[in-house]
Amino acid sequence: MPIILADGSFFGTLCAIDPRPARLNTPQTIGMFKLFAELIAIHLEAVDRLAASEATLLGERETSELREQFIAVLGHDLRNPLASIAAGTKMLAKEDSKEASGEILELMQKSVARMSALIDNVLDFARGRLGGGIALKRSPQSLEPVLDHVAAELRASSPGRKIEARFDLTQPVDCDGGRIGQLLSNLLGNSIAHGTAASPIRVRATTQDGEFQLSVANSGDPIPPKAMDRLFQPFYRVSAGDSRQGLGLGLYIASEIARAHGGRSA
């Protein structure tokens, strides 16, 4: 007797074997076999539904935890630059020295830039998850000036860290230069946050056979193997208690930029 699931798919056959001859072609025997086949199908479907419900519940619980962590970290990271701007405005209201005012304004501008970067990351996350991916403005271009500029920015903002950059770009790259710069900035920021200051961060970029490759390498504690599969997921942090890791969106957005260009992250 065939076992047919609710979606019409064939699962298997219910069989009975007995060495004694028996008459099977009776309504009672066929009805019994049919009933057993239906009961087996119902049981299998109930098991599948239970497993699916448990997986959905687990996913919702993880999403809820990530959402709470995200809100907490975002609130924390925005509060600090806001407090800096508020303190700066109060000092400017009392300060008469133009030299001191210039320093205060520079600090405030850095705080605004930090807030802007946080908001940009949140917007990129929303576009990547809800809008069908990160939008690009592609054109063939030389990427070396873009990559040089990003490396120089990170050197200036982290004077205690050494960044070695080598670019072997022999041909233009069809890409969104601003997005590639953002990708490199996110990778370098992650390396600065988690690498050791005793060793330099090495940036390499090459073009070969029409393919562009960009790599960032640093020294430090190795990433746990169990964390590797989730490294490019949004909000993921190897250590949830480490506030240096920000929103946990940098590597996710870098991965989405690579994917939007038809590439991959590893």
C-alpha cells in the first residue's frame, strides 16, 4: 500500500510478509492497510511540522536576542558622540579663544562623522536585507587612489598602528569605487580593533585575468573555528561583551558589497 503525504509526494510502501498463505484481496484487508498508510503519513507530517516549528521558534529567539543587542550597542555608540557634541556646544558658548574653539569644532566634527558612519551602516543593512541588496554605481576605474586614500585615513585615525599596503592593479576595475573603499575601510577597522599592535596590518590588491582581489591580514588571537561560519552575519560578534566591536555590521556590509559586485568574501 503506497504512503502518500499531504502534498501528494510518495514516501514509501507499506508491506506485510507472512509465510502462511492468506487472502488479501478483501475490503477489510485493503481498508486496514490503507488506514495504516494514512496514519503513518499523518505521523510523518506531524514530526516535520514539529521540527519546523522548533526551528522557527529558535530562529525568532535568536533574532530577538540580536535585535536587543543591536539596539543596546547602537544606543551606546550614539550616546558617546552626542555627549561630545553637547559638551562642545556648551564650551563654545563660554569660550572666547579662537584657537580653543577650533580644537573643539574639530572634535565635534569627528563625533558627527562617527555618528554618520553608524547611521550609514544601519541604512546599508536595511537596504541589504529589505531592498534586494546594496545599490552600486559601477564604472571602469583605477582603484589605487581610492584604496590609498582609505589606508591613509585609517593610519591617521590610528597612529599607533602600522598599515602596509601593496597594490598590483594593472588594469581598470568595473566597480563602484566608493563601495570598494567602504569595504576596505570596514576590513581595516576590524583588523585594528581585533589585531595586535605589535605586528603590521597587510593590505594587498591585485587584478589578474579580469578579476579583482583584495585582502587584509593581521596578527592576533585566532578566530575560533565555530565562529567562522557566522563571521559575516549581521550583528554577530565573537565576544558579545566586547564593546570595541560596535554594531557587528562591518563585516556583513563588506560581504554584501562583495556579493553585489558578483564576488565573495572569505
